[in-house]
Amino acid sequence: MYISVWDTYVQRQDGKVMHFDILVPQDLKDTSKIFAFGKDYLKSKPFATRELTSKECQFCHIEKASEEVEVSINSKGYFIIEMQNCN
């Protein structure tokens, strides 16, 4: 399975900037759905963040999915890679 990687930066209420990637199937082009996945992920955090929009989340590249990513995408529709200030 090939996936699209959406590079995402969202400011937290404490001023730190979260950096994470939203991984979705390569053929998913509906940005409202991709942003909804990001918003769903942000709701799982114990801190408040600013809004996630096209300004904070942009297509980066396509790559082959690992088995872990593929399992998550098949069950939830997406996978998140946490990079900075996500916890």
C-alpha cells in the first residue's frame, strides 16, 4: 500500500508547536476528510490547540506504508506519526 504523508504543524495553547504527520491512503484526496483525521487526533490530547486548517497541514510526499501503518489505515482510515511537542 502506498500512502500520502501530510506534514502538520499546530500551535498548542501553551505556545509550543506540535509537529506530526497524518498518513492516509494515496488515493484519498479529500482534504476535509484528512483534516478531520487530524482534528480527531488532536481531541485525544490533554491540552488545547489552535485550529487545524490547510495553513497548518499540507501534502508532503508519497511512500510505501509499513505493516503497522497499513493495519491502522485499514481499521481507522489514517495513522499519525508524532514528531515534536505531541505529548
